[in-house]
Amino acid sequence: MNSVIEIVCFTVRPGTTEADLVTATQCSQTFIATLEGFEYRSLSYLLWTDVIYWDCLASAKNACEQFKAHPDCQAFMALIDPKTVNIEHQEIKMSALAQS
């Protein structure tokens, strides 16, 4: 079974600052890190993009459902314009880390 990358692109609600979103993301990370299959997460910006690596598609889909209802994730969800959310799950075919 191959790892899966979950890519969530979105815009935030008017008045939301970068600091607001980063703080809310860190709060939701407390929950995400406890989920089965979690491997790695990053948040980036040109269009806000939350990237989460999972051990398999089942873990990713299970986490997505739990995320929506968990109290640690509500501040994050409140800052996002729900009409702009795009979620994709893609199977990893190759990955590598920089060598030190």
C-alpha cells in the first residue's frame, strides 16, 4: 500500500490574518498528529494549501471526516471560506528527502 498525499486548497474569510490561520492550523495539528496513519503536514501560501501525508487512502478519508467534527479543528474551519475548498487525495509514487 502506498502513502497518500491530501492536498487542500482554499481561501480564507475576509479579515483573517496569516497569523490567525497559522495559529488555528497549529491547534488543529494537535488533533491530526494523533490520527492513525498521519505522517507529515505543511501549510503554504500562494493559494492557501494544506498538505498532509497519510500512510494510505483509508487513513486520509477517515481523518477528513473526524477533522470536521473535532473541537481542536473548529477555529481552523471557521477561518476558511467553505465555497473555495478543494480537496484531492493522490497516491505517492516517489518521494525523497534531502541528504545532509
